[in-house]
Amino acid sequence: MNKRVIALAVATALMGSVTQAQAAGFQLAEYSATGQGRAFAGEAAMADNASTQARNPAMLTYLEGTHFSAGGIYVMPNVDVTGDVSIASALLGPDPLVMNGDALDVAGNALVPNFYFSSQLNENWTWGLAVNSNYGLATEVPTTHSAAIFGNETSVTTVEFNPNIAYRFNDAFSVGAGIRVVYGEGSIGATAPGWIDSLKAHPALPEEIAAALPAGGTSLKSMEGDDIAMGWKVGASWQINPVHRLGLAYHSGVELELDGSASGLLYTGGQDVDIEGNLPLELPAFAELASYHQLSDKFAMHASVNWTQWSVFDELVAYFPGDVKPVGGLESDLVKEENFKDNWRFALGSTYQLNNEWLLRTGVAYDMTAVDDEYRTMTIPDSDRLWFSVGAGYQASENLTFDFAVTYIKAYGDAPINESMNLMDLAQVSFDGEASGDVWLVGMQLSYKM
């Protein structure tokens, strides 16, 4: 996306511009290139480097000394929404007007960076700091696109600052906890599609109604805002024996109140007014159960089951607490119904120690959609996904490691989209289509221990 995010100075330096979700909903899985090589399988039970605290803070107790890890994953999505837009109105006759509604490449490339630090205090205690992102979304179509009336732009950007502490009870059990400080910025908008200009010139449409319709590309509704909120996370690990380990982690939900402003013709009535608004956005809780199995001196297997509480993302409602209200004196406005549901992700991965310098990784995952077919929207065209990952770690020296990974993600199964809305009580506008696409991820991680 072209839109630049104005965030905290450190957040801007570390997190780049915008992020594009590659897990269900607008959740990000891309917390490190190390885990990417395994398709993020077994992450809550792994301790490759300081990035382990992003999934399970308890795993910090497996890191001796001081560790630093930083990297990024470059996301290259190819997401298309194809279908038709139809307009049905008694004013236009018995047959609806039907036009192409294809929206190609609705999500742009993006870099998802990360930074991690950990330090062992003594044999039992280890602390760490993580800076990464767990949620992000950016989709956009041209302002005059035939389906822009359903939403031409949606953006969610988050940066998480996460101090963690971990305690080792003995060789078998460790626990950890952390505070989640999340900065979030979001925006959503809808514009008048270009076909409105043709509709205004339709001979069957009365002149007074045609004059009331906005020109194509006019902003109808727009909301943007930002906020900082806090949450928490906990984790535990059980070293069953020297070659088998389980990890369990839970991250709480974080409730953002995106305070900002509202604009657009349907809010301002064409007047130059400043409308104060806020858009509550609850980032859902998520959990992971993971396992690690060292099957031989060189070969290990990893598995994960992930759950995300997407059912909290039911609808987007804008509130207007200021003295200046939108047209009609609205106190609130239902911007979009989403009706998400809790989702699951299943991943299986492996590592192979080729020699003293090279460690090879591979993994597959199935990421279930967070929305039923009847509720899928153009602004968040979510679908089931299949992940295929390969990666490698290069031990450049005793203390320095480079990790590389490549992932291909393919939308799996049908992802129909059916949306409709009432246009000023004059016509029923509908979109009937489907979402499809694939994504490439390329990641690199640098890790250093002292």
C-alpha cells in the first residue's frame, strides 16, 4: 500500500510502513524468519534464538547468556477479488444493471520487521524484550471502482512492545509472562463508484434524484484513528525428557479505541466540518500448544495447534462523542458487519542438521478461515490457506547465525463474497464474486549470542 503510517518514532524505525495479514482475519504469523522455515510449527516449544519469546516467554529459560535477534519478512501477496456488481431499482426498469466488479491485486507488498533481546539473570531467571507485530491489514481498490461503495480502503497497523520474564523451576518445568503494549492505527473508507456518473445520466432517473447523487470517486464514509492499549501473555514448557518437549502459551486480547476523525459526504453532508470519532477494535486473544521431538542426532519434528478468538470481531461501529455530530445527529454508526468466528491453525515442521554450519528446515500448515462464506467481505477477503515453507540456518561463527526462509501460501477452496446495500432508498446494490490468490514470503534473521 502507498499509505505511510505515522507512528511512534521507534515504531516507525523498526516496523516500516504497512503490514499485510497472512494468517486468518488480519492476524500476522510472520514474527521471525527462523520459525518461517518450519511454517511456524512447534514455535511455543522452540528456543532457536531470542525471537522465541514472541510465542512463548517461558522458552527464554533455554537461552544462556545474552541474545540479540533481528530480521524481517518481505510479503508479496497476489490477492484478487472477481465478480459482478448489479444495481436493481424500480426507477431503472425490471432488469438490474450488471457490470464487471473485478478488483485485482488488492493488497500491496510489505516488509514485516522484528527485534528481540534476552539476557539470563541467573540459573533460574531470564528476561527479554520483543518488538514485532501480531496484526496488520492493508487492502485498497481505486476510488471509482465499481465495488468501492462496499469499501475502497481498509488498513490496520499494529506495533507491539513486549517485555518478558521467565523462571525455570527445574530441568523439566519453566514458566514465563509478559506485558503487551500495543500501538495501533486503523482506517476504513468507502467511495462513490464511477458508475454513479452513468446512473445520474440515465434517462429514466428523475433530474432531482440525479442531482442529489454524488460524483464518482466522492468519499462517502471515512474513519481513521490510533490508540495505545495493553494486554498480557503467559506461557509454560515441559521438558518431558531430553528429546521431547511441550510448550503452551496464551496471549490476551487487546482492546484499542482508535480515536481520530470521521469525514465523507454521508457524515458531513458536504460541509467543511471536523467530526471527532472513535472506532473500537478488539485484537483477539490467541493460544498455541506446541511440541518438539528430537528423533535422532540430526533430525527433529515439530508440531503446533493454534487458536485465535476471532469471534470478538463481530462488527465495526463508529462513535461520535464530540459536540459536532454527523448528518442526522448520529451518536454512532454501524460501519461494517464482520461476524468472524474463532479459527484454528495446524502446522507440522522438521529440522535437519546437515553439518556443523548448516541446519535445514521445512514445514507445512493449514490455516482455517475466520469467516463463514455468507459473511465474507471485499475489505477482508479471508479464506482457508495452505502453507509450504523451506528454510536454512547458517552458523557463521560460534556466536553468529543467519536464518533464511521462503514460503508459498495458497488460498484453499472456494471463498465466495456476496455483499449488498441500499443506495439512498433508490436502488439495491449487490456484489457477487469470490476471492482468490497466493502469497510469497521471503525472510532473513540475524541472531547473535554473547
